[in-house]
Amino acid sequence: MINITLPDGSVRQYEKGTSAHQIALSISEGLARNVLAAEVNGEVWDSTRPIEADSSVKLLTWNDAAGKSTFWHSSAHLMAEALEALYPGTKFGIGPAIETGFYYDVDFGDREFSSDDFKAIETKMIELAKQKETFVRESVSKADAVKYFTQKGDEYKLDLIDGLEDGKITFYTQGAFTDLCRGPHIPNTGFVKAVKLMNVAGAYWRGDETKKQLTRIYGVTFPKASELSEYLLMIEEAKKRDHRKLGKELELFAFSEKVGMGLPLWLPKGTALRERLVNFLTKAQAKAGYEQVVTPHIGHKNLYVTSGHWEKYGKDSFQPIKTPQEGEEFFLKPMNCPHHCEIYKTKPRSYKDLPVRFAEFGTVYRYEQSGELHGLTRVRGFTQDDAHLFCMPEQVKEEFKKVIDLVLYVFKSLGFENYTAQVSLRDPENKAKYIGSDENWRLSENAIIEAAAEKGLNTVVEYGEAAFYGPKLDFMVKDALGRKWQLGTIQVDYNLPERFELEYTGSDNQKHRPVMIHRAPFGSLERFIAVLIEHCAGNFPLWLSPEQFIILPISEKYEEYAKKVLDELNNSDIRGLIDFRDEKIGRKIRDSEVKKIPYMLIIGDKEMAEGKVSVRKHGEGDLGEMTLEEFNNLLRKEITV
């Protein structure tokens, strides 16, 4: 017998070789019908795979992220089976699950392929799914794997096999289709009830532009047809909220080919929005003891050699700027932290001075590949709300907790209430990617884990997601559509203070090394604003809105009164404008609604005679007549920041 420990801590005994599916059956038939895979001792397995020793087991369903991932990876195999049936001779690269479904990179040879082919593939996938084909796992030798795909004529699979170790190669077969795969997979194709192919794109094999470009087909599947319908509605809503679309309609930002890809131009309204965010955080930082600094947009190459950024990112970033002086090279600033280290070194520091907190809204530059640029969420030049705290080791946890408080204040003020804190740690299997000693990593990782626990955060741990110089706490925020975004981040760093030889004099009159905390509640202004636009669909909180009201005179004879109203409200620090166009009032109201201006003040005979305005609220309609004082008070109550 073997002991199986379930997530609630209970222990059950089963015969050796029992599968997760059989464990689920012993609990309830309803549960067994919904189990897609299982997590066995932290590793995701097929639910039908025998368990041979005492283990901790978590049964995975559609409601678990790993369950969804298994479902979508299996769906990639189902799509490949359909492609092979419809287009014999198709060759296959890789077909992983992704956050929004799956894709498969395929080589159709000389055949032209487009989205016009989607319907036939979707129909074939559903036909195959209804056959409830079992996913069968088989261990094969490297020689047999090579033989199989040589006979099949699939050079992409042979390339993958070349990098695999003999004895650790598995095939999965469902129906007439066999693929090289380590799994896991769902029990059978019958779980797939709804299919939608979403997009087709090009992708170089192995991401290498010198190799053949394959066809990447994206798709999504669901266990219920109703869930696909809900998903497609969400996609339509997401299109309406797309920050690129709204950014143009609301005149917030633009891009220019002449300026350069990935380099946003902030228009007056967008700049006003951006500056209000900056002022909001600057005020909060001042209360928390931060000092503002400003650093150049470039730095000597040696600065980034010292910090380690040149070694890690130099080849993939903007290349050095050469000066007329022989051998002198400068680098577009990819990070603000090396500059802040040099500011720390401008004078001797005592333990009595610590912590020191430097903050900067610093613009940095990173050369993202053109295919990865996307509106404001992926750009080549962006402004970080960066700060670096220098403290004694015994101050790290308390300072970290204070930064958590600041991040949560930002989220609450802007309506982001659904978030998870991701503890991003070093990959223990690949320490070569990181700098610094094991002891420093242990200290910094423990500080983050303890601080997050003491603040009661809902956390998940992700290995391999740390920065190259230290672990971090990343805030994963869900927007109004349930999409997940990485926004604020906090990082503990023992390494840069060593590389820059930072010191402070302790109470023992000896020299000591400070610890550095990196933090950015917004992450970057560009990305944060993009997420905010899509979260609130362009209906910004009143305090942040570029224009809080618009005055709509019914005709030009009311324009003088409209100007008086505007002056009085502007003097009360309320932002607005007048629509002077010679248009009917209905058209003016509709246009103001499209521009998402929070309040409309309509002026005609009665309003001018009584010294009032008729107030309409965006999305709600008529609020009735008000004096300017009453309207002013209404806005004051709504503005909470």
C-alpha cells in the first residue's frame, strides 16, 4: 500500500500503482468526471499515470491553472491531428499551451494557408474530439524516436530529439496521431467541447531569423460551448477597450514611424493625465520619506559593465554611442539603479543616515524586437516610477513592508482591487543566470517571503522569475475583464551594493555594506496607463480625467455666460472646456459621451437667467439643475485623491 496526502492534509491508503483518476473515483464520481490531470509531488502528471510510492497529490480540474494548461496543450495535439488529416505531409514544430489557449508551429510546405482555412480545421477538431480518443503515453529510446520521425520526414522533431537525453523521451498518441511530447495530457479528447482558432502568424524555427519561417496557428478550446461564447464576448469587449484604439480616440498618445517604432509621443491630454499620476505618487513618496533625484538619459559604458547590465543585456539592447574621443562609449540608460548607486556614493554615509530613499521618474531605453512591440504595453522608451532604498540589513524587512503599503495605496486609489503578489525567486537548477552569493540570495528571498506573509498578502511562488541580481515581489493585477497584468514590483538586492562598493559607517565605527531595495509601484508609466485605460475603458477616475467637465451652450448667444462658468470652475481647480461648435445640442451630448468626459453642463435661457447649469453625467444621464457651488461640491465629494 502507498500513502496519498491530499491538499487538505488528509492521508488515504491505496494500492501501489493507483492513478490519480482512481483516487478521484474513490472520492466521488462527479469529481472523477472533471479531473484533467494531477499534481504529484509538485509535478503535473497524466491522471491515468500509476503512482508507485507515497506522494502528495492534488487533483486538477478546469478551475486550476495547471488543469487549463494541460487541457490547452492537449488541444494543440488535437489541432495537429486535424491538420495532418486535412493536409497530409504537414510537419510540426512545437505546440505549447499559453495563457490564452495554445498554438502550434507548422510547416505546410508549398501550400498557402490563411484564416480562411480555420473553419475546416475547427470542424475536424470537433469531429475527432467526439471520438473520445485516449491520450496514450509511451517511453521510447532515442534511436526509436529518431527512426520514427526520420521515416515520417519531420526534421523539426528530429532537431528537438537531438537535444534530448536517451531514457527520458516520451511519445503521446491519440487516434492516428503520434507526437514527441513529455506531457501531461487530459484523459481523452472528449473533454473538448468547443473550438475557436483565433489567429495565424509567422514564426521562425527556434526563433532564429536565419531558419525557415513556420506558420503559427493560435487557438482556444473549452469544456463547454457556453464558455466559448462568453470568451468571444469578452474578446469583443477587449477590442472596445483596446488602449491603442481609445488612446487615439481620446487624443492621449500617438506613434510616428519617423520618430521610431516603440517610442510613444504623448499628446497634451495624455501628458496631463501622465503628469497627474506623477504628482499623485510624488506627493505620496514625499510623505514616506523619499527624496527626488534626476539622472541623465545616457551613461558611460563602464557604469553598466560595473552593474552587470552590459553583460546581461548589452548584446540585445541599443548599441553603444561612440564619441569623437577614441575608445569612449556611452550607453542609452536601460536602468536607473546604477545612477542611483553613484548618487549614494557622493558622500560618506552613517548608520544614522539610513535608510536613504532616492526616487526618480526616469526614462529608460531597451531594444525590444519589432514583432514584440505592442502599443504602450511593450515599447522601447518608457518612464519608470523608480526608487532605490539603501538600508542596513536589519531594516530590510520593515522597509519592504512600507513599500508594500505604498503599492497597495496606489492600487486602491486607481480601482485595482483584484491582485496577487508573486514571489519571484531564483531558478535553483540554473544559478548561472544570476549574480551574487548563495547566502545573499537566501537572505533576500527570506526577507521577501516573511514581509509578504506579515502583510497578509495572497501570494504565489514562481521559480526562475527573479531579476538577475535579486528576487522580487511582483504584483499581478486582474483588470475589469479578468485579464492578468504584472504592474508594481519590489526587489531586494545585496549584489549591486557589492559591485559598486557602497558603504556606511556602523555604530561600531566599522564599514558595512548596505542592502538595496528596488521598487516601482506603477512599473512603467506607459504600461500602467495602458492597463488603466483598458481596465476602466477610458472612464478615468474623476481626479485623473484630463477634462472633468464640458460646457455645452445651446447656441452662441449663451457663450459669454459659458465663459463665466468656465472661469469660475477653473478658479476652483476643476478642469473643463467649452464646446463652441455650431451643432445641435443632441450632437454635442453624443460627442461628449464618445470622448468619455465625466460631466456635461448644458446652458440655455433658463440656466443663464437663474445662474445655474443643467448637469448630465457620462453613462448615467440627467442629474438636474445645479448652482455652480452645488456642482463644485458634487465634484469635490467624488474626487477622493
